[in-house]
Amino acid sequence: MKRLPIFPRYAILALLTLTLFLSSTLSHADIVTLTAADNGKQVQLTVGDQLIVRLPTVSPRFGWRMVQNYPGQLTVTSTHNLPGVSSGVPGAPATFEIHFQATGPGGLDLALVSALPGTGYAALGGFFHAYITIDQPGVAKNVNISEYGNHSRVKVNKGDQLQIKLDNTASAQYKWEVMPIADNVIQLVTAQPEQPQKKSRQRKTDAPEDITFNFQALNPGKTTLRFLYRNATNNEAPPKRDFELEVEVPDPPR
């Protein structure tokens, strides 16, 4: 009869320690659920938490999709078409449910659009947006905001990096300008246009181009960042559009 191998005592202790660590992590993970009524909401998660989004559809055959992916921060684990489940819109024929897992620290605009444009059964107009920040104790995070986050709020910790990406127009007379920041809560580090992924032989005038403003959170407090899309050749002309973001840097835990 063949004898089973005898594991060393240290290997057994290591296995027990790993099991206890995983059990502790899972037991502290939270589940956050959003419905259509939470459109525009700011959500705070911790690495390991689960996020469930339930939105109305015209039929169980149709659903919602993400505008972009968020690798290393938020991962889709499953999707479901569920007739009769509350989506935040009374009388909706069906509900589309998306399950996410918070996998890494950061901040992002979670934007979803109806999978069948023009037929979304909701007061949302086929568009849902929530701002998600994911914390990990002891780890600084990069928080990324696009124009979907206009007139919203974000919470960042001291030392975090905040990136705001705005739509610009290459070689145009209109440029984004950040208004002076009166306090010492957050400071501008750099402002730079985003380089195109593929170099074109001839770049057309007025071709779309993003510009990224990089900030760093310095001290606890609250402030408002404001940007104006102004005519660079005529300071008296009214701005074409603006962007505002309320920023809070909480006191560090004691």
C-alpha cells in the first residue's frame, strides 16, 4: 500500500494562515447595489467589494453596455436579464443586472448606455452614469474624470492623483483654461494634450483631441475646480462651455 506524503509543519501553518486571510477578506467585503434612481450618484468602494447595477429595459432580450472598460479597477463578473426585478423605474418590463468586482484602487466614471439605442425604457434617456472611487488602505490611487463627470463630486485622499480629461479641438482658437484655485486643498501639476495612438500623415484642423489636467491632493478640505472653454484670441467672448467638479479631501483616519 502506497503511503501518502507527509507535509512539513510549516507548510500546514502557511496553508492555514492563507485560508484565514482569505476568509477575513471575503467577510469584510461589501455589496453595493445601484438602480436607475441612483443615476449620477457617487459611490465609495474598497478593493474586494462587489457592485451590482440594475437598470430597466424594454424587453428581456435587450440590456445595457459599458461605454469603456476599466482594467485593473472594476471587472464585470456576470450579467443577467431579470423580468420583474426592481430597477428603480416603476412598471419597467424587465431589468438588466450587471455584477462588478472592485479589483484595484482608483477612480472612474462608470458610464452605461442602452444596448438598443432609442428604445431605453427609462427617464434616463438610455444613459446611466455613476462615479466610483475604490480605496485600498495604505495605497495612493489615480482618479480619472472625463466630461461625463461634469457638475459632480469626487472624494480623494491626501496624496492621490486626480486626472481630468476634457474634449479639446486641435489647432482651434478655443482652449480649455483652468480657473485659479483659491485654497491649498489640491494643486495643478501638469496640463498636456493626449497623444494620438496612431500617427496620421496629415492631421486635420479641428480634429478632436483630449487634454488632460493632472492634480495632486495636498491637504484635507473642500474645493471646486472650474474650467472654461474660451476663445484664445478674444478674452471678452463668452466661453463655449464649462466644466465643474467638487473635490473633497477627507481628514486621514486616526
